[in-house]
Amino acid sequence: MFTKEDFRQRLTQLRMQKGVSAREMSLSLGANPGYIQNIESGKASPSLEYFLYICYYLNMCHNIFL
């Protein structure tokens, strides 16, 4: 089973592999500067729209719209 904690950990791991800060990623997604940090710390959850933006940003679902 994939949990919220699993998602947060994987998000952090993939973001770090990409070599970007949480702030930089947030701003690239058009969100407030603390958005990704809030998700990674468990203070927030992404909407479906932002979940897809996050996947696309991390090259996880590049074929989803094809």
C-alpha cells in the first residue's frame, strides 16, 4: 500500500535527485514558495491538478497527456 508518507518521501527523493530546492520547485510550479516544503513536511497535500504538475515536473508522467 502506498501511503501519504511514502509519497512525501518519494517527492523529496526525486526533487533532490533533480537538484532543485523545495522553494525553486514551488516557484517553477507557479505555487507559493513554501508549497513543496509544506507537502514534504505533511502540512499540506497537493490537489489533483498540482499532483499532475508535480509528476510532470519530475518527469514521472510525461506520456499521460499523449
